[in-house]
Amino acid sequence: MNRLSNNSMAALPADVQVPTYNRAQMKTGIVHLGIGAFHRAHQAFYTEAVLNRFGGDWGILGASLRSPTVREQLAPQDGLYTLVERATDGERLQVIGAVQSVLVGPEDPSALVAAMASPEVKIVSLTVTEKGYCHDPATGNLNLNNPDIIHDLNNIEKPRTAVGYLVAALQKRQQAGLKSFTALSCDNLPDNGEVLEKVVLQFARELSTELMTWIQENTCFPCTMIDRIVPATTDADRDQLAERIGLRDEGVVVAEPFTQWVIEDRFVDGRPAWEQVGAQLVSSVSEFEKIKLRLLNGSHSTLAYAGYLSGFDYISEVMREPAFEKLIATFMAREAGETVSAPEGFDLEHYQEQLRERFRNTALKHRTWQIAMDGSQKLPQRLLQTAREQLRGGGHIDIICLAVAAWIRYVSGVDEQGNAIEVSDPLANRLRAACDKHKGDAAGMVKEVLSITEVFGTDLRDEAVFVETTTNCLQQFYQQGVLNTVRKHFD
Ligand code: CS2
């Protein structure tokens, strides 16, 4: 079967939307670091909508900072890939042309730095996941002991990390007398632009204060809130699509129909007219970001750990269990929802209902295991900050504690049937060791894990209610199992 490409595109079924602009003549205005499925279903989708309506020089050069997989998928396809929007009642297909090519950082770091330093490039955006910022999530400071950061500081012309690449390219632009670019974080972190700015400046300071000052004065780091559920693509998705469109597309991405992008409107050298195609350009993103992180992502992580341990593979399956549906509605209304305030015109109750509806989407195979990854990097902003604020105001924290207990149970590395769990987390070994040290003793496990300050800060281990509630939950998990515990409390 032929591959999707510029040449084969004419053979696509008529109901598949295709690019309407001239791809060949478009310049590259954006370099994107971390060209995974999320970027391709989200920012590239918005940029594609702008290109389809207005044209312009906003082609995307994608970069992988680790593996060549995406380049291998997209290069034979001239960068084209299909976005499949899947709802319970049907799907919509669109071929996206915004991504012009993909570079693989480790193969030739200087080529990527040079591309980022090109005068055409006006925006460098990022989806490199929480751990890609190489910061200490509790303080937001750049982790100068991170081996890759140490490497990059000593080899700035051949960086490995996103932070290293940004500073290397900005240095080149400064030296060449070029304008700076806008550095646009699209990761799920509160105040993501500020986090990025802080690590970039701290890194640059290590090289030269002059460079740091130039970056400070010339570069913008807008905050963004990004939202779309994008499960990892499977071989079954690729086979199904081939049958549907008559072409092989190794780069297909599958997403829910819902999508939201809120962006702080601070760009040093222009941007695509994203506001014309559904994005919200605002003066401050923080409340939107807080709502999304605490309600959507906080719920997701809770459902992921407790759901995985209850034997569910997918989020929609967890939601079919009435006790979980009730648990998550209670979590949203009584815990996370209490710590946020809705911006004008934002209906918080409707938002919560809509979230539960999105989680119920059975057409989307969103693995609990996928969301469970990197919990040590996610918990602080998704659940722990909410717990702190609730503790301060005397509010409820029961479900947050249940989620934390489920996470501890999960990172212990063995499920309820005695099978190994493949825990993917930068702190996996430390977490496993902390649990192993206190096998069978819930109080010991909780105490040990809560003393990991990068995740829990130095305060939560001393919060008696938080510690006791989490310990009680973990004890019940070991005695009765997670599903029974949830059913007992949310019948
Ligand atoms: C999920 C997110 O994997 C995860 O941790 O919670 O990727 C989630 O699907 C997105 O933030 C939705 O916008």
C-alpha cells in the first residue's frame, strides 16, 4: 500500500480534509521542540487552521530531542500526517501539512541550533513534558546537578536539553545581531512561561551575565494553557486508518474532538492569527491553567493510579464504574473546584460536567498506564498544591489523599495480583526503594515517600491530617484492594 505523501494525497477519500495552501513556498516561522503526538494534534492543528485560512510563513520545523521515530514516520510522507478526531458517535479526518520536516537533535545538535537561530524563525515552542524543564518542581529552580544540564553547560554548541538548545540558539542570535524569538512553552505546568524563563535565565547566567541580560531584555516567554486528550497512537490505529483512506500513514495521531488553547499575548516578532481559529489570546493565563491542571489533570492522575490498580486499562473503563464516577465528581466539586475561581464568563459547573463527558469517550483508548507516567513530576501541580490550599482553609482533602496513596501503591512496583508494574518515572528507583524499605507497613511507606522533598516540599510530611488520611487509605488498599475501598466510600 502507498504511503501518504504530497503525491498520493490526491487519492484520499473526499471527506478527508487536506491542506489548501501552498506548502512548497512556505517559510519556516516556528521551530517546535518535542514533536510528539500532542503537538501534532494541538498547536500544529491550530497553525494548520491559520494556514488554511490565511496562508503565511508559519511552517513548522519539528525537532525530536531523543528518538528518530517521528522523523522516520514523517520524512517519507513529506511531513504530512492524519489527525483523527474520535468521538463516541463518529470520527473526522484531516491531513495536516504545517509540519515541513523533522530534525533529530542527538544526530546533529548543531544543525538544530542553527535552524533555531535562522532569521526566519520567530517562535520556538516546546512540548517536552514536565521533566524536560530540568527543574526542581517544588522550587522551580534549574537543577544544576542534572547530568544533562552539566553536559550542556560544558558543551553549549552541542546541547541535549531543551533549555540548552534555547540558550545556544539565543546566544547565536545575539552574536549575529538578530532579533530574538518568542519561547512558547506548551507543557502542562502552572505558569509554564515563567518556569521556562527562569530555567533559561539561570542556565544563561552560568555562561555569561551579558547573555542573560540580552535574553531578559529581548525574549518573551508567554504562558499558555493547552488542552486536548491525545492517547498514544497504536498499531491498530494505523491499520484502521489505512483501511479507511487506502494509504499507509505511520504518523497518524488520534485525539478527542475537544480542544482549547489559551495564550498570553506577548510575542517579540509576531505570531500566526491563532485567535481567528479558536485560540483565546488573553493578558493572563494563570487561572485557566490552574483550573485545567487541578480539575482535568488532577482527576486524570487520580483515575490513572486508582483505576490501574483496580484492573482498568482505559480511562473510559474507569468512568464506567459508578463508584469512580462519583469519586471524581466529588473530587472536582469539593476538593479541586474549591481552590479555583472562574474567570469572567466561565461556567465552572458546566466545565466539570464536560470533563466527565470527555473522560467517558469510549472511542478514545486512553491508557491509565500512559497517564500514570512521571507522577513525581505531575503530582505537585495537579494535586499537592490543591491539598495545601485546602488544608489552609480547612477544606476537604480525602480524595487527594486517596490519589496520593494510590500513587504510592502504584510506584511500589507490584500490583494487587502480585504482577510487576512498569513504572516510568525519573524517580522510579528511589520511589521503589522507599516502598521496599517498609513493606507491608503503610505508615512507614507514607512517611518515607513524603520525605522526598522534590515532590512534597518540606511541609506536607508535617501536615498531620494529610499524613494520616493518606496512611489510612494505603492501609485499606492493602487490606481490601483499591476497587473495594473506592466502592465502600463512593457507593
Ligand atoms: C494527561 C494529559 O498524560 C497525562 O498526564 O493527564 O496528557 C492530558 O491528557 C492532557 O493534559 C489533556 O489536555
